[in-house]
Amino acid sequence: MLDRRPLHEDLLDHLTRTTPLHRGEAAKVVADVLAYFGESTEEFVRRRHRELQAKGLPNAEIFERVTAELPHRAVAPARLSLRQLRRIRTFYAGGAVLWAASAVLTGWDNPGSRPMWVSAILLVVFTSLLTVTSVLLWRQQAARAGGPVHHAAPRRAGWRTQANA
């Protein structure tokens, strides 16, 4: 749920300056807030369901309330699988190639025109997204390098072509 990484020192300094909290209390508040907003969608739905069920509400009303609350709730994004990251990377690479071609063609026909600059800006956006996705993919692959390899199905010998006697 919450990683054990160093807390935000600047936030702790701000809280100790602007509130009567001591540094240890401010660190606990920051950790609690990060844990609260670090909840995944599934964890949030389960927690709210338990809370509303404890109040005696029926499931139909519980799910209506949770459905209404969820769009206004900050939840942690789901982790993307390697396959999803590869597909996103391919999409961004294609977009970068297309916007590069568009920038070159519009720059050739109308140098300095508005469409050329729009194409150049979108090329920068897609290249940035491609870079971020590639870095995330590289990090996930590096993290899984030491893990076991999972195959889709075990390899088996082919069917026998001769009947038994």
C-alpha cells in the first residue's frame, strides 16, 4: 500500500512552521494522508462497502453511494503490466513518427506556419510520453529480471500418428 520511502522533508518543514504540530506528529499526519490517498479503487470500494454496511444500508444503496463518490475520490492508479506498457509505447512511437512526418511536410510547404508549430509541439508531447513509457517499461523489466519465467503452457510431445497394436 504505502512504500517505506523518505517523507517529503519540505512538506514536514511547512507543517511544523504553519501548525502547532511537532516534526514527529507532522510526519505521522503526512504518512496517514499518503496512505489514505494511496488506496486503490478496489480497496476504496471494499472499505466504503464495509463502512456503509455497518450502518445498515442495503447493497443497492451502498453501490449507488460508492458509484457517486468514486469520481470525486483520488485513488491510486492501477499498475500497468509489461504487455500494457509495450502497447502504450507502440502507440506513442507511432504518434511520434506521424507527427514528425507532419512537422517535416508542413515545414517544407509552409515554414514557420501555425500547422507546422502545432505538429512540432505534438511531436514533442508524443516523444515525451514515449520516453516516460520506455523508462517505466525498462524499470519494470529490470525489477522482474531476477524472477521466475512463466510460460503460457508446458511443452508436450505431439500426437501419436500410429495406433497401438
